[in-house]
Amino acid sequence: MGKTKDIREAVERELAFDPLVDSANIDILNLGGDVALNGTVPSYPQYLQAAAAAHRVAGVRRVDNHLEVFLPDNDYRDNAMLTTAANNALTLDVRVPPGVEAEAKDGNLTLSGVVDFGTQKAAAAEAVAGLVGVRNIRNTIEIDNTADPIDVLMTVQDALDRNSLVGDDSDVRVDTDDHSVTLTGSVRTWAERDAVVDAAWRARGVHEVRDKLTIIR
């Protein structure tokens, strides 16, 4: 009970400490290091930042982000205005290839199109995440490349071997099934976990990454 309370209170303090998060309406539940965030925040960047703050806390193994974005009246944008702003942001971001498009409905953005890499798909979401009026992002962008699954396996493993955040004694295992990568094993920190997942997404031919890593801190 004491440890459970410690983690919850630590997450609560971290959220209050983070200047990018208004934690006044956030409730925190913790069960053995599995943390759930409930309540509301006034912007989509705060929705993302709250989860990132919780991940920084020692003892947190997983974060389930159930927060809802409740926009202030001045931040509301109608569908046409937000759609135009989102498509302009995608066009101006050099990381996003041509052909990616956004459509807004009641503050919910849907991204569509085709890219070559998972990192480009993620970059598209990042390009529009900070726009005023965004409540949520549904990323339906497809990844289209044809690398051999064996090449995918070797490329991902090579990337992990040279990554400074992944220790030489790491027991992370990479398995491929067609164009899907499954990551298993243990990592010491969320930063190491992020580095492993990011390495998998950067490989040509990866359409899906299944994160089954365990945080052992």
C-alpha cells in the first residue's frame, strides 16, 4: 500500500512540477506501477505532456492516458479552419512527404496518405499536434515499402547494437512476422524503451511495432 501511494504521489508531484501541464483536473490511479491518468486538460499538447511526465517517475511501468481535451472557448476552431491549418502545417514540415492530408471534425484530426517509414507517419502527427483547436489525432497513414522481413530483423538489431542508450548486456529480443516487429525483453528506463521502439520504426519495411518490453527499474 505504501509503495502504491508513493508512486501515485510522485506522479502527482511531477505533473504539478511540469510547467507545460495544468494538472488541476487530472486524477491519478496506480496499481503496481501501472498508472492511469483520468480527467481533463485544456490542450492536446498537454494531453501528450502529462503522459510523458508520468513516464519520468521511478517505478512507473505503464501509463494509460484516459485524459480528455476540453478546449477553452477561445481555442475552438471550426472544421474548415482547423483542416486548413493542419494541411498547411503538414506542407511546411520537411519531414512529411507530399500526399499526406488532414481532415478535422469537432477538433478531431484524421491523418491519411502513404509514406515510406514509420518515422514519417509519426512526424505527421507531431506537425499538427500543437495546433490550436486540436482535441485528438487519429493517424491512419499507411506505410508502403517492401523490405524483406529478414532484412528488417537484421537492420533493427544492428540499430540497437550501436545505440548508446541500449546496454551491451541488453536482453531485448526482436522478432519479425512479415512486416511487423515484436519487441520483448527488459529495459532499464523509459528512455531506453523509447530508443528501442524508435530504432524499430526507423527500419525500412516496418509497418507495425508491437512493444512488449518490460521496464525493470
